[in-house]
Amino acid sequence: MEIRKLTINDYEEIYDLWISTPGMGLNDIDDSKKGIEKYLKRNPDTCFAAVANSKIVGVILSGHDGRRGYTLSYGSFNC
């Protein structure tokens, strides 16, 4: 398994992961492609994808507001 930084090019794959994760709530604005792109630009070094067999199997979005840190979203497929 490889852990790498998340990019906006991963959006469709991570969205599929999120909607297949039981209990995962999504927001139409913040979790849209435009919302995630904005978040990744603000937090380029704190969002990651876990990749196995060329497929994203896990994701974590984390960031900060200059003072506090947050882990906002995650999901994973069984590998």
C-alpha cells in the first residue's frame, strides 16, 4: 500500500469511496468538487490517499485554521 498526497484529480474516486462508506454524511457545498478543491488548496500537505493495486482504498482530509487542527473526513474500503 502506498500513502500519498491527495489531489483534486482523485475527486471522483474519493467521492465513490465516501458514498460507499456506511454512516458517512456529505455536504453538497463543502464536499462538492469545488469545495474539495478549495480545501486542498488551503491544506495541500495534510490530506492523503491510501492506494492499493492502483485504487484509492482510504482517504483522510485534515487541516487547520491557523490555530486548531481538524480531521474532517475519512473512509476506507476493505483491502
